Amino acid sequence: MSSCCTSKRPHHGLPTSAIMWQHLNFHQRHPGYTRKNSKAMPNTTYGMIPTFGDSVVIKCIPDTEINSVLQFCHSAPGGGHHGSTRTARKVLDYGLYWPTIFRDAYQFVSTYDKCQKVGVAMNRRHEMPQQPILFCEFFYVWGIDFMGPFPVSIGYSYILLAVDYVSKWVEAIATKTNDAKVVVDFLKSNILFRFGVPKALISNQGSHFYNRAMASLLHKYGVVHRVATTYHP
């Protein structure tokens, strides 16, 4: 039967860690142990050790189960793949203990295959998405750009197109030039008057998009103009 104690009396003035060490290494029973209070605890393979003199008991894990306990606290679905210190503290939070818990947790985490491939154990920086998730409706955000110049066909050498970021709907026309007037007319007839006023328009820094006429039109309808790098609107 496993030894246990719920007595609040100190063991000859020894700290709790010393009592645990004696119990684990020499199987010494606490002086407050009796058959009466031992029956209050189930008969298990774990050693029941008193802690901090407040009737709290923790289970001492045998060597054969240390790896499985660390595996559960580190890499189980709720483990989180945290560092060695936090993994060891999770073991303690579950009411489990053994003398070399922090050393074993460090060795386990530093040699855990999946964490080594990633390069770092999970910490608070990895717990949240690095970029906020944006929510928008159909036709709220459009990207616009020119394609060309192509070989001239019936006087047309460019294609001006706009793509809705959510539905991927495409509006495109053939144009003879790639100037600001063509873009303003296209936005009025193909976007604003057909799909309503969008929340934002994304384009590159080309002069046909980034100019006074475009700024005036977008300001009039309250459209935010987002400027991206060239070739990546």
C-alpha cells in the first residue's frame, strides 16, 4: 500500500523537498502515516507525498511513466508545444511530481523531433495569428491594373481590368491608351454604376492610377485608395 499523510506537522523541521527526497530514495514513511489515514487514499502504484504542510498531496511518478507524462503535457492536443519550464509547470499543475522534473522536461523539449524541425518551442508570440483576419463583402474591395501593351489590334493595345477580391469577378475592357481619363471613365461605368461604391480600391503606383483626377473621384465617393508595389496590386 502506498504511503501517504495528511498531517500538517513538519517532519523534524525538514523542508518539503527533503521529505520528498527521503520518501523517493529510501521509501521512508512520514511520521504521521497510519493505517487509518492511509485508507483514505486509493491503493495505487504512485507514492503519495504531502506538500507544504497543508494536507495537499501529489503523486510521484515512477521512472517508467515520466516520458509519457511529458509527452502528454507537451504535445497532446492541449499541450501547446511550450518550452521546458512551462511544460514542467503543467505537470505540477496536474498534481504530479518527481525529483528531476525540470531537468527531464528540458531534455525532452530540446530533443523533441517536431519542435526541433520547427526550430523553436511554442510561446505566446505563436499563439495568435501574425496578421489580423479581414472580413469584407462582395464588391467591397477591387484591384485594378493595366495589361499590355499588346500588338495593336483595331487600334487597341491595352486591357484595363478590375478584380473583386472576394468573388474574383472580373471586369475588363480593351483600351487604346493607358492614361488617367480611361481609368476614371472605366471606374464610373463598370464599377461604381454597376456594383455600387466599394470600400477600397487597390492599385500600383502608376501615374494612370495615382493622380489628381483619380484622387478627386475616390474622395467624392469615399473610397479608400490602397497603393501596392508595382506588378502586385
